[in-house]
Amino acid sequence: MSDASGGIAVGSLLLALLGGAMRVSTPFLFVSLGECITEKSGRINLGLEGTLVFGAMSGYGVAYLTGSPWLGILAAGGSGLLLGVMHGLLCSLPRVNDIAVGIAMMLFGTGLAFFLGKPLIQPVAPTLPSLVLGGWSSNTQIQEALRINVLLPIGIVLAFALRWAFVHTRWGLALRLVGDNAAAARALGYPVIPVRIAATAVGGFLAGIGGAFLSLYYPGSWNEGLSSGQGLMAVALVIFARWDPVRCALAALLFGAAGALGPALQSQGMTSGYYLFNAAPYVLTLILMSMSWSSGRSLAGAPGELSLVNR
């Protein structure tokens, strides 16, 4: 009986971890795909944390005012697009450092979101609907674990579409050429600066959508501690995924599972010490960055113009 009880407990924990991973991974997925596009152009955007938070606030505010969470998603993407354009334009100025601009944009985005979002802390906005994939089972735990938001499959499809587009479309080849060798791109007539601005803007759009997921689905409210550094962790995720969109999706699920570990343990009755596991995503980030930057290991797949690449 004890073995059976132990097996049931482990099974319940795995189900809770699976459901939590699919919920928590969605913001990582969209932000990392956006950063992947940006870095493919040879530019790094460390301001995505601010974009994520500002997108969460904008999406929640518009959803509350209009009653439509989908309009909130569009507003979040639009706000991320604006911050992305601003970031791209600033980085295009002479002798401007991408890293410094990213930090400034992170502070600007979060500060603006906190200032404009204070009236939104108490109101309740409509949330995004769920896809119930566990309807075939009578087990409530399975039903809950397989209850996902529509943004997750959209993000996974987008990851495969981006991998294909980077190789088989003209704009994908142009983006990669600009990121790998700006001089060669100019020689072939490609406008390097506009391409990088566009890539940063699209990356901001996707990061804004990732933020809207936080405020409109999980946890489904607006507050100033909403993001917990997910925008910055997404940069490490992209490096770990070697700038491959599909690997970004897999890495996002891994980060999501790490983020869901603490709540999953709590749901199984662990009343003390579980909060230590809430640090799992940050520990995972440090581990993956250490693995990525270990001596003697090259950054395979890194765009040649990226400022992270030592030359």
C-alpha cells in the first residue's frame, strides 16, 4: 500500500508539474522568440523585461476598459512594438552601446508601467479562455494539467514557422545576413539599420504578448511584481537554444517546469521549504549560462555581428 501511495503521489506531482510547466512556459516562449529574431539581426535587447511588464500593464488596462482580452493582447503587442522601435532607433545612433540602451529601456518600461498601472491594481479585467485538452479523462488532475491557453500552441507553431522562414524565405536570409556580416549585407544592397530596427520591433511585439499572458491568464492580474525577471532570463534561454526557434520552445518548457516546481510541490501538501524551489528558474539560468560560456566551447549558431560574440 505504501508503494502504491508513493506512486500516486509521484504521479500527482508530475501532473501538477506538467500543467504548471505549460502555463509558466508561455511568457518565456514568446519573449525568447522575439529575442531570437532580434539577435538574428545582430542586436541584443536587454530591455525585454521592461517590454514584458509594460505589455502586461497595457494588455490588462485595455482588456479592462473594452471587456475584450483579445484587444488586450493586441494592445500589449502594440506597446511592445513601440518600445522595440524606440530601442531600435536609439541603438542605431552613432557610438551607442546595445547593452546600455537595453538597461535604460528596461528601467523605462518598468517605471512607465508602474506609474500608469497603479489604477489597475484593484480592477478585475476579463481573462483569456482556456483550451481543455483533458476532457477525455474523468480525473480532475489530468483535466487541470491539460488546461492550456491558446497562446501556447500558437507560440509553438510560430517557433516552427520561424525556423523554416529563417532558411527558406528572402526576409529570413536577409535577416541572417545582416546579423552575420553587415558589410556583406550592405554590399548586396540590404538596408542594415532598417532591418535591425524592424527585427527589434517585432521582438518587442512578441515580448508584449508574453507580458499580456501574465496579466490576462496566469496569474491573471496586474501587479508590480508580475514578471519576476522572465524578460532577462529569456536572453539566457536564447543563448542556450543556440538561436534556434524550436530549441527556444523546448527551452521555454524547461524553464516553465523549473518555475512550476515550487507551486507543484505546494499543491501536493509540502507546507515548509517549498518556497526554496521558487528559485529554480534563476539557478537554472546560472547553470545554463555557465555551460554556454565554458572555456573551449564556441557559441555555435551565434550571429557574427552580435555584441556577445568575442572576436
